[in-house]
Amino acid sequence: MDFLLQLGPLTKVILKGIAVIAVMFPIAGACSMAERKVSAWIQDRPGPNRALPPWFAWVPVLGPILQRLGAFHLLADGLKFLFKEQQVPRHVNRFYFIAAPFVAMIPALTTVTVVPFGAYFDSAGHLIPLVLANVDVGLLAVFAVSSLGVYALILAGWASNSKYAFLGGVRASAQLISYELSLTLAVLPVFIWINAPGTAGTMSLARVVEFQSLPGFWGGTWFIFLMPVSALVFLISLFAETNRQPFDMPESESDLVGGYHTEYGAFKWSLFFVAEYSNMLVGSAVFTLLFLGGWNPLPWLSFATLSGWLGLGGHPLLAGLISLGIFLGKVLFLIFVFMWVRWTVPRFRYDQVMKIGWQRLLPLAIANLIVYAIAVAWIQR
Amino acid sequence: MAVIPVERKPLSLAERSYLPQIASGLKTTLKHFFRPNQTLQYPEERPTIPPGYRGVPTLVHDPAGREKCVSCQLCEFVCPPKAIRITPGQLPEGSGVEHVEKGPIAFDIDMLRCIYCGMCQEVCPEEAIFLQNQFSMSGYTRDEMVNHKDRLYELGGTLPDRFMKWDKKKAAAEQAPGHG
């Protein structure tokens, strides 16, 4: 580990960037495979289970299991996207058309850097969150950068010079801007709660998890129990923000062919795909940190207590891995919930989406904020 | 009596929030998530063919090994898409079935035209053509998709014959010559 610290700041930054890409791309790919499998199992099908490279066919038990899970379809899909012809239709605005997928990737991968994904204890026994950039603005940075993601959709829809893509882009912008409000308002009660008057204010996500690992009944409560309405509004807005069913207006393939990425194919299309799954991952991670106690294994059982039982105090690496495992488990469960809902609920009509966003969720989020502001003021008086 | 007024209750708050409905939907899909698959793994597993299935039309032999088709060409004429083409011919002397008089020299069914209607089977007076169980035909060229006579007999095989009408006819003709 020491040689890592001796590297120059630029090298470190590049290494971290590569690490993010190397982790996010496979996870997003695996999520796309999981999506196909979950949809298959929900529809009483086996799902993709055919691809099998010859040298894996010789592995006795693991080979067939991987085949049945469709693990090699993932590789096949990735390779296919990589080597397919990079088609650019003649009627598009070339520069913006090619730029759009990259613009989609930038916020999707940037937001990961401020999301803590685990914790370990230093020699003094302090809990140090595992995060690429532990900035104090935390959640604010996530919101600020992730809302840039809509530009990629607008850019793609507009540069495609096709009516379906254009409609998809317009829907995307309207929807994402509408739900951003409820999303932001829904998390404010959490930060009102943790930023008691007189203490140093913070928007750090790690700090939120610390508050959910305090001892005592109220301290150890996950915020989903303390603020269920906030969690619900946040979750629904998250579905809308990540363009997932039942809110996948920008794509809505039954009325818009493919929505904003109608004209895209091959690797550029898969970049949109990866960006969508990265957004889902970051969204799930933020939800886990805010409402599901981050890397705490169970409600009212903090990670510090668990590592005390297991004696992990002197093993920062092991503690980090276990906390990462707990955190990833929660995130992947949330991803499963995303897919589960997708294959259950039909898509809303566009006017319904707008109505839910502006007439239901926004007033609910505002009322929720006011109630919690008054409650917190009354409790902390 | 004709009109039954039904009271339409306004939706309750829970129904309007749509969340209980989503929850029950999630319950249903979760049940299916753990249910065994309904899929037939086709090339490895084959479907059971029900009796009376109309698959690829074939020609059959009778139990004595005689080809039953007498090239009357009824099937050729009835075939709605004109998929059947028969070249009739005399049966050669010394083959033992000269009394049948005619048999097909060539019998082609173009499977790119065939619509599997089964009218050839229905119209055949000799019970010589049958739509049997084969349901999948494939080929790389148009020529490969035309079933010739040998292929048709290979697909059809031998089916039981309760009447053996040509044997009876031959026996009757031998007993009472002149009443042919």
C-alpha cells in the first residue's frame, strides 16, 4: 500500500479513474445480464443459457453452472458491441451525435468518486470511509453532476435529427427536471436531522452513515424507518431519474421505437446502456447510504459493533472488504428491486408521469420537509 | 331486469396512491421468480405430437411393400397452392402389381408452396398420401425444399391397410373372368 501513497497526485488520479472504469463497466455489464435473467425467471423462462466457449466446457462443475447463468453471453455481448460497425447515419449532426454517449458516461462515472462504499478502522480506532474523493459537499456533488446526465439525452435526441429520438430527448429533459425537485427535497429532512444547530454543517454521505451507526435506539435507526415518506419519494424519483420502468419515458420503445437512442448502435449505444446502469448503481448506492444504513449490517447493529465481535480492529484490509461486501450486497439488492419493479409495473402514460411528479410527489416532498423541519426544531430545542 | 345498476365506488386513497397494487404485483412476480420454467428446450426436448397432427405430407407403402399411389392426380388437382406435381406412368410388366396399372414416375411436393391444409390426404382414394408428424423442414436452396418421390416414401414409411383392395380385385378377376 505504501508505494501507492508515494505516487504523484496526477498518477494517483489517473489510477483511481481507471479503477472506476474497470469496476463500473463490468458491474454494469453484469447488471445487464442480471436484467435478462431476472426478466426470464419472472416470466417462467430460463433466459440466456447457451453461450459456452470450448475451454470452459471442459471445466466439470463450474462450466455448466456459468453457462446456465448466461455468464458468457455477457462476454459475447460486450465483444459484439466492440467489434460491430460503428454506423453514423447520414442525416445526423456528426459531432454532437458522437459526443452524446461520452457526455452520458462522464456524469455516470464521475458521481462514483464521491460515494463512499465501505469503511475501515485506522490505528487510532477511527472509522475511515472508503471513498475516492471524500469531499464535504458529498451528496450535493452527486446531485450536481448527475443532473448533467440529462444533457447527454437531449444531445443524443437532438443530434439524431429524427422525430422519435427528438421526442425521447424532449421527454427525458422534462421528466428528469421534474423529478429532480422531489429527489432533492426528499433528502433534505435527512440533512436537517444530522446537521443539528451549532454543529459543523456537512453534506457528506459518510457522515449520514455515521449517524445511522450511533448507539441507542434512535441513533441506530436506519433513516428508512425514521423517514419512510422521504425514502419512498426518493425511491420513486430515483426510478424516474434513472429512466427505469415504470418511468422510462425517454426510451418507451412501444411508442418511440427506441427513444433518444433510436439512431444509435454498436459501442455508442452500449455506452448509453452502461451509463444507465452506472446511474442506477450510484442511485442505489446513495439510497443505501441515506436510508439503509450504508455498511451497517443490520438496523441497530453498527459495523463497529460487528467488527468488535469479529476482532477486525487490527485488520483494516479485512474490515474494508467486509464493509464493502455488506454495502455491495445492499446495493445489488436495490438493483434487483429496480429490475423486479421493471418486470412488474407497466409504463405510465406521459401525462401520468408529469402528474405524479408535479401534483403528487412534489407537494408530498414539500409537506414532508416542513413536517420534519418542525419536528426536528421541536426535538432539538 | 335488463338493466342492473352497479354501484361504482370511488377509489379509496390507498387505491389512488397505486402503491398497494404495485405491492401485490410485486408479490405475483416474485412467486413466478421461484417457479419452475415453462420453456421447452427445443432442439434437445421435442414436443409431443397430438394425434391428427398435420405435418409434412408423405407417401406410404402398404404392408406388402407396394407403393399405394396410383397417380390418379386428384391430389395434384385439389392442392390449393399447387404444390404437388405428378408424372403418371405405367407399372412395368413382371413387377407383380401390373393389375394396378398405374403408378407415379415422379411425385414432387414443393414444401415452399405447401400450406399443410391436408386436402391431398382427404381427397386420396387410395389412402396413399398422409400428413404425418414431421413439423420442421429446412434447406439451403429452393431445390432442397422440394420433396421428391424417394424422399416422400422415406418420410412416409409403411402404414397398415385394412382392405388390400387391389389384392381382392385381382382375386375376384381371376375367379370370374370377363367381369372385370
